[in-house]
Amino acid sequence: MAVAELWETLKQAIVAYTGLSPAAFFTAVAVAAALYHVVSGIFAAPPPPPPRPREEPEAEPLPPPVQLGEVSEEELRQYDGSDPKKPLLMAIKGQIYDVTQSRMFYGPGGPYALFAGKDASRALAKMSFEPQDLTGDISGLGPFELDALQDWEYKFMGKYVKVGTVKKTLPVEDGNASTSPEMTETAAEAEPTEEKPREVSSEEVKEKEEAAAAPDEGAKES
């Protein structure tokens, strides 16, 4: 009952103060609110622009590849990425490539960091990470492994710069082993030396003839 009485009092107040019916009054209030909303939206200040993203510092350009020529496997290990001032190198089938631009893959902490500074032909052909496969020896590989290695080589040839070759070391065979100077001198001492014939003087020849004739004369006298 209190709500009904309050509503009747509010209607009488609206009619008394505005001269409008309650329905017309509330309609006018709604229209005024909507109009205020539209006008305030038109004349409102534009929203502030979004903050500009922070510009990341540009990476320093990579130095141009340096041609090394022919190097040994020991020298190639110096370019495994442990020294950031040196290029990052890797070899396939004896051909050395500069892979510095892919340091995220072949540098320290990368998924293929074990291959850096080495000729990893066998490991690439077998897709192996075993230490015994980190070598350039590809003997005994099957046709599928050789095809995989060929694909890797084509990829490196098209993406990276060749900077040198790995020096090949030939195994020393027992039959071709060189003879040491000591052995040569010993063999020379062991060889028999040919004696030259001794020169015989004419007097020695005459004495030998007289000695040979003496028994014949004694036999004749007897």
C-alpha cells in the first residue's frame, strides 16, 4: 500500500509542477537523456592515441665471410661458436660453409650446435647426434642416407657461402712406412763389403815359382 500511495503522490507532483502527464514526463526525460548522450559523444575529446611500441635496436650487420682456404680438422674446431668474434663454420663432404647467419640453430645452445666446427657429414646423413657420427667419413652409408646427405649439401650450397675445404689426411700404411736414418745406417753397416784383390808384385810371383819348382828337382835327384 505504501508503494501505491507513493506513486499516486509522485503523479500528482509531476502534474502539478510540469503540467504533463506522468507518461509524457518520463518520455521527455528519456529523450533528453538520449540527446545528451549523443551530443556529448560528438563534442567529447578524442581518445588518446595508443602508446607506440618500443623500437627494438637493429641487429648489427654480419661481417662478410672470410675465405679460409684449406684448413685441418683441428683448425676448423676453432669456429664452433664459442668465440663470438669468430665466424660460425660447418663442413659437409669436406666443403666448409659460413653458417653465422643461422647462429640460433648452429650456435651454442642451438639444436644443431654439435655440428658446428666439424665436418658432420655422417651425422647429417643418419640424422644422428651420437659423438661417433660427428665425422666426415661417409663410408658404409646406405643409398637413402646418401640421398639425405645430398639434400643437406644442396641446402647449404644455396643458402650459405663456401669459405674453404677440410684438409684430407691419408692413413700411413705399414708397407709404405719410411725407413728411419738409424735403420738406414744400421743396414749399411750390416751389408758385406766386397774386398778388392790385393796387388802382387813381380818378386812375390818369382818366389812362388821357385818354391813350386824345388820339389820337382828333388824328385829327379832321387
